[in-house]
Amino acid sequence: MAYARHMEKKLGTPRPMTRMCRCRRRRQMSWQEIFPHVRIVSDPTKIAQLNAENEKRKKRSVALMNAHIRKMGKTCRKM
């Protein structure tokens, strides 16, 4: 009897599982859940407008980068 109590204290009483098993597969998420800000565009005029806007942004970022490089080059030469 004493041995049984000793083993019960050592092993502890069985507890219910509080966490889900990690080995379970997660459900596959749809692309809308992964990218909530993305919309599918099928209108050709809208696609052309978005492409033009994208090109403007690229040109603006390249121009800003080149201006920064020129500015940093001038400050380095002065030193």
C-alpha cells in the first residue's frame, strides 16, 4: 500500500490534455486569408492603369535613390 502511494506521488495522477497535439495537420488556408489586401483584377483597362502606376513608382524610387547617391558622393568628396 505504501509503495502504491509512493508511485502515485512520483508519477502523479493522469491529467487531461490541455493542448492539441502538434502532429495534427493544420487546415489549408485560402489565398484570401493569406493576402487579405489583394484583389483579383480582370478588367484590361484597370490592369493597364495599375501597371502605369507601378512604373511611375519605380521611376520615382530610382530617381530618389540616384539623388541620394549623388548627394552622398558630394559630401564624401568635401571631406
